Amino acid sequence: MNNTTGSRSPSSLHYGWIILGTGVGVMFACLGLGRFALGMLLPAMGDGLGLNYSQMGLISTANFIGYMVSVIFVGRVANRFGPRLTISAGLMIIGISMALIWGANRLAAILVFYFLTGIGSGLANIPMMALVAGWFVKHWRGRAAGFMLVGNGLGIIFSGFIVPLLIAEMAGMGWRFGWLILGGVVLSMAALAAIALRNSPAQVNQRPMGADRPKDGGPDPVEEQPMSSKLSKTEVGKLVQLGLVYSLFGATYAVYATFIVTSLVNERGFDTQAAGLFWSIVGVISLFSGPYAGYIADRFGRFTALTIIFVQFSIAHLLALQGLPTFFLYLSIFAFGLSLWGIPSVMAATVGDLVGPARTSSAFGFVTIFFGIGQVAGPALAGFLAEFTGLFDAAFLICAVLTAIAAAACARLSKKGDRGQQ
């Protein structure tokens, strides 16, 4: 093909922008609402159903178990049916299962429904992260993935405003209508994904975004695809290293995201609307976390970016401890928000660099298994610790230590892994 954009004229909008914009909506729904709205709903939900901290932690853990289960088969499903169908189906599962929580009165039913939400989140999130890697060339990939994760922050902002309003207006029924309304929003995003997504640039006679715009004045060919779809032992070894680091992120961010609002309400005396404002501030700041991390990763190297972000996470958890002035709490949510989507976006770009776009979905799914294990363990253990001690301080302190270990590991990997990326 002589024309880098196929039959489309040079002035036409590259469809990669449509993919990226739709990806923002997918992330808004599958994680921003499907996962991170729980933190806002949990205090009122716990009061309404008489749940203790351990039981609240189990709700979050059920979601993460569902996500981890989906990771096992999502690569094969996406390869068989294509990302477009897989993502749309995942969003439908999320929307329906969230809406069903509206009528649940027993913990067991909520665990089942939120487990299904986790499965849907994995079916939508992982193929979407892999899809954007295939639509953008290597030196744009980190920024593209980072920008797409702005959708997660928009979901946090949305839930931070809508849930307190519903709770204020509908008292004991507010959290129930919250699940119902958020589920409906997710279903609308499923329809958008089914209409707008395309599985590859070839489907619209285009090359990946940036392939026809040289980086340094020379040619920028589309990356060569490996002859075999199987991963080599060297690639698997590198993916395991990435996975171990990713597991520490999964365990620690999940604790903060699940329990920070509960900590504000139950331990610091915040009302629901004030806590919602804090959570919305996290969402606003997090809008910049993906692009910020993507820029650092593309400019200075993937592991350098991961090191910086994990240091920020460690600071966020330390500043959330009880006994510190409220000013430090603001610094905590600022550090957490600025870090939140950095790790997933850089991790997706790193995996794409390692195995190529064609194998990114299955490889990222493999790495996400480690992430899922961390997500499952983190909130459950944090809930038990809080129930035992009466505070979340022990959980936040352990998270600070784990993220510091992750930062040290990434700093060591950066000495070798970031060579040649700059």
C-alpha cells in the first residue's frame, strides 16, 4: 500500500482519535463507575445493611476476584471474538450486575453481583488497553494509554457528586438508586462501544496513529509482528517481573480507593457530601495522572516513570494516617490522584513494547493476573486489620511500605530496561 492512510485523504480525521475517545468512555464505565464508585456507596450501604469493616472489604474483594477470573480467559475471548465485541459484552455485564445490586438485601447476593461486575470489568478493560496499543505507534503509546485513563477519573468525579446527592435526597434508599442509575449509565457506554470501536486500523484502511508522521525526520514504520504468537521464555520472564511489580500496585491502590471515604466518614467525622467532595478532588487530579505518567514514560523511560509514581503512592498512604493535620490529608489525595492511572498506562505501554501490538491483549492479561491477586488480597486484609484495630492506619502504613519496595524494584529495573527508550 503506497498511501499510509489507505483510501482516506490526508486531511481526514484519523480513526485512532475515535478509538481513543471511545476508550475514555469505556474506562469511565468499566472502572470509573464499575469499580471506583463503590468507595462512595460503601458507607451508606454498610449502614443500611449493618455491615462491618470485614464485610465491606469482602464486597471489594468479590469484585477483584471476578476481575482476576476474567483475566484467565479474556485473552482467548478477545482473540476469538475481537476486542469490539468483548468490550461491549463486558460493559453489558457490568451494567446489568450493578443494577441488580439495587434490589439486594443480603450480603451473599451483593457478593455474587459484584463478582459479575468484576468479570465484566476485566472483559472491557484489558482488551481496551490492548486495543489502544495497536492503534498507536510506540512513541505515542504511553501518552495515548495515559489519556484514555482520564475516563477513570471522570467516573470518580461523577460518582463523587451524584452519590451524595442521591443519599441526601432519598435517605436510606439513596445507595440503592445509586447502583441502579450507575448501571444504566454503563449500559449506555456498552452501546457506544459496540457502535464506535474497530478492532484494528486495517478495518478502516489506515495505519496506526503516528506511523505516517515521522518522529525524527525519518521513516517510522509500523512495528514488525513476531512470527509466532507464543511468548518466548525471555518474554515470559520479563512479564513475570512486570507482574510482580503490578501486584503491589493492585494491593495498595485498592485499599486506598476502597476505604479512604469510609475512613473520612467513620474516623474523621466527615459527612457524606464532604467526603464526596474529597473523592471528587481525587478524580479531578487523576485526570492528569495518565497523561503525566505517559509523558514521563515516553520521554525518560518506562521504569523511570514507574519509580516516580510508586514513590508518590507511598507518600499518599503515609499522609493518610490518623493524627496528622487535615492539610496533610489534602496532600495525600493530591499525591494519590496524581499517581492513580499512571501505573496501568505505563504498564500497558511496556507490555506493548515487549511483545508487539498483536500479542498485547494476551500478554497484558497474563501480567494482570498478578495485579488481580494483589487486588483480591489488599482490601480483604485491610478490612480485617481495621476491624481488629478499629482504624485503617495499619493498612495504610503497610501499603506505604509495599509501594516503597515497588519503587526500589523499578529503580533497579530502570538501569537496564530504560536504555534505548530515550
